[in-house]
Amino acid sequence: MKRGRIHYRRRVPDALQGIIGKQEIWRSLGTDSPTVAKRRALRVAAQIEQEFEIARSKVGLTVDPIMLEAFGEPAPLASPSAIVETEASTGITLGDLYDAYMDDPTRDWSPTTRMAYQTTKRLVVAILGADTPVRSITRSQCRDMIEVLRWQPRNASKLFPKLSPVEIAERAKAEGRTDLINAANINTYLNKLGGVLNWAVKEEMLERNPAQGLRVPDPTARRDKRLPFSTTQLQAIFMAPLYTGCRDDGLGYATPGPERPRNARFWIPLLSMFGGLRLNEACQLDVADIRRIDDVDCFVITERSEDDQTDKRLKTSSSERVVPIHAMLIDLSFMEFVRQRKRAGETKLFGEVPMGATGYRSSTFSAWFRRFVAKAGADSPKTCFHSFRHGFRDALREARIDRDIALALGGWTTASGAASVSDAYGSGYRIATLKEAIDRVRYTGLDLSHLYEQ
């Protein structure tokens, strides 16, 4: 009701807001009688829908010619046959669709997610064509695109900078190359493309997603994609000069020497090994995230910061948690390290780890860790920094830790990614219970006694 008159309100579809110039349309029904207003609202609603249809025709979106003639008025922009022709020949292009999707202000893009979509965009647009009308893309074309993706070598753009993906695929086939991207990579591209096309369907730019459900079989079982470090690998890592005595904590970390630096490079692997922290969770810790709760020193894994910074990100909502600090870390004087940082007025626990181009500190540390493991003679095809978390999960199993407690410590969701109704009840485990559980984590056969030497 406005000024004594009942109004009809209709939200403008997202795809048309830029054309119409508003998010909502209000029309007076010219009455204060609800009964009369209900009858008149039908005509006003139909008039507004016709206006939407006209707006769609302006940009080549799918239109219903009958809607354009709903009130016996000639279509102001084109005849129905002309509209159908325009719709088939122009419409929104694949390149424009990607731009609209990437610029959608309602989406919360992390730097890594945006980069993943941009990578997919470059490949898909190069294969299907930036000027291709989206509505003309067929399922057969999507399958042809998969075949091109299947024959893309790893680092294809660096190996063949002047060739298109189609040309690269033809060359890879002819040469019988085996250094190709794996099924997981291909399915990631398909997943990202599917996200864009599903968005187009919701925004009424497309009737259906021609790539719906397409993926390639992955011969590698999920649990075999990454393995925990073996005891031999762990011994090699923690017997490296960085942990036994190196020249310095800079370029000399792999050269034997008298220094025993205890900074990010020393601590972060240990935090993941004995605390189950993901790499970025450890790298982005604030000094204030180390807190004493119920007389127990803990890591508080959170995106929030006391100084209102917004540089921290978590993988999932279940990643936010409290993890008691393992007795091994306490014995290695980790809390003294924290106090040193606090006395120095540091905000970040590991301020020497810079932010990477992806918006995550983990990306720069990960690159260094790969070099470190290689120099330590501990690298293998199926292990990486994340192998510490795999090892932590196995250590929880070996210690016979209750599954729910293990999930809480590691910030893992259930296999389905969904919580049961019972998860909403209660307030979680006591810190003392979590502390008792995490202190039972052991790595049988691994000798770390030298780490206690100063």
C-alpha cells in the first residue's frame, strides 16, 4: 500500500536488470480495495511480463512471440520470425557469458576460485570459440571438447605457446604423447564450465546446460591420489640440515651448518604433523590464534582476526575449530616461540611467509616445501605437504581415537559432506577430551629426539 493505493510489485530477473535499469517494478493498481486489486493485478502482471519479453528480445535472449502480442500490440523491436532468427544467429556469446558470470557481484570469489574459472575460460573459449552463441552449443560439441582436453599435455601452453588447444591435441595424438593431464583435471574443467552454464540457465540466458553430467572416468581411486609420508620419508625430512643444523634459514637451509633456526620453515610441518592443520591454516595463523582455553594451550582455526583483517580463509565451514596443542610441540618450546612473536609486537605468527599471487600464503610455502623435500631426498610422485594430514588421520586411527573426535580435530566433514541431524545437538567436545585424544598421536618408528637439542 502506497499513498492509500495498493501496488503490484515484481522483481526484475537478474539477467534483465542492466537492461531495464532497476531491480524491482512497482505499479499502482489504482484502488484501495483488495478485491479489485486482485483482479487488476492479473492484467498488470501480464503487461510487465510483456515488457520483460521485449527487453529479452533486445539482447537476443530466448523470447516467446505470443507474449509480445499479448495485448494485440505489434512487437516494438522486431517481428516474431525476425526475433527467432536473431536468437539463433546472435544471442549471448560464450565469451560474453563468461564475462557476465565472472562479473556477477552476488558471487563471493576467492582468488583461487577466480583463477580456476579464468583458466577454464581460456581453454573452453579457445576450443569452442568466444563468439559462439551459447544456445548453439550442442552436447556433441561438448563431447568433442572433452576429446581435445584428453590430449592436452601437462604445461601445454609452455610447451606449445603458439598452438591452439585443438592443434596441440592433434600434435599430441600424432606424437603419441603420454605426459597428458589426468582425469581429475579434465573433470575440474567440466565442473567449472557446468557452473557457468547452470548459472546461465538460472539467469534465463539459456534453456538447458548442454554439458550437464559430462565427466570422464578417473582410474585413480580418491584415497590413492595422495599418500601419507612413509616413516623413511619423515625421517629424511626431519634429519635435513634445517632440523639438524644448517648454514642459515635463507638459501642455506639445505647446507649443513651451525644454525638451528626455529621459524616458519621449522614449525609449519610439525604443526600439520601433530595438529592436523592444513598448510594454509598454519601459514595464516595470527599470534592471537594461539590461546589458552580451559587451562589448555590451543590453536583457534578461524577466519576472524582481532584487528579486523580479512586475509584468512578456510576451506569449509567445518574447518573452523579449536585444536589443543600436542604435548610434543609444547616440549619443543612452541609456546616460547609464540611468546617471542608476541613480545616483538607481531600480528602474524609466521609473518615471514608472504601472501601468494592466489591470495593464499600457502602457495609460496608450498613451492618452497617441494624444493626442500627434493633436497632432503624425501620426494615421491604421490606425496606433498598435504601428506602430513593424511599421516595425521592415520595416526588418529592407530591411536583408536573416536571417529567423531578425529573429525572434530581435523576439521573434516563426513564422506557425503553432509551433517546428520544429531550433529546439531549439544555443544561439542570438552577441550580436555580433545587434548587427551591429540596427545595420543604417535608416529611409530620415527626418531625425533634430536629436535629437543638446542
